[in-house]
Amino acid sequence: MSLKSYLDTTLLLIKHGDKLSPQVLTNATGLWKTGNATPFILVMVSEIFAVRIPEQLSALCKSVDPDLLTAAYGVLFELPELNARAQEHNLLKYSQSSAAGRARLIFSRIFMPQLYMQMFYPFARNRMLLPAAWLLRFFHLLKTTGGRIASLDADQKNLKNARVREEITSKIRRME
């Protein structure tokens, strides 16, 4: 979540917190398939921005695991830039995949759809030149991420925060 999302949630608690009911929030989380993410985020913003959780929602928010909350605070303030986070996610997926999964991931990053390729390689508008754009994309990815992929086996600690973020996300989104 971006800082704006945390602030929006905080403003929602401040302005309309009295009108929120546990039943409405439970129905919304079921509809949105967010699992325990909503109470988790409410507790996070209430502690970060010192906002009171409305009395009627406090029972719903008591189910939040304090250890998970502590881990979330640890990685929240060590977030890389958005572009680096996307690359980190790809490297994490790569490091956790089998050989076939790694090949599928690499090919999916090279052989992107034509509309995507046109943004970076204008000549890809011509369908006949799309293979040339894929070739350029291959060399570009090799140049920008080849060294990081090669060093993955030697240095796994760089992906520690990414693993923790992924674990937190999967735990709070899991339906109970």
C-alpha cells in the first residue's frame, strides 16, 4: 500500500469511524476477498497515526497477530522504490521456482504482448518487427538483471524483506 492509502484509511477512521460496523466490514472483506487484511490495516494505521479505533470495531481488530504486526512495521519502513520492488518480486519468484518455472518466468518477461512492447520499442507497432523488439528486450534484460540473477545463489539475504512482505501478505489475505 502507498502512503496515500494509509492516510485515506486514517481519514476514513477519523471522519466515518463511528458509522462503520463490524458486520459491514466483515461483509466487505468477504466480498473483496481480503481475508484479515482490513482489520490488520485498521490496527496499523491506528498505531502509526495515533487514531482511535471505534469501539464497535475493536472486537474485530483484536484478532490481529501482534508478531505479524511487528514484522509488518519492520518491512514497512524499509520498502525499496516501486521499480526496485517490482524487480525484487521477480527475483524472489525466480529464486523460488523450479527450472521449468524459471524458464517460464524468463520467457514471460521477454515475449511481452505487442501493446506493451510498443511503449518501449516504437517500431514494434509493425508486427513483422516484433521479433526484433523481443530480441532487444532480451539483451536489455540481460544487461539490467543478468548480474542479479547470477548472484542470487550466493546472496539470498537481499531478498529477506521481500520474503517477509510476501509472508505477511499471504497471512493477512488468507480467509479463515
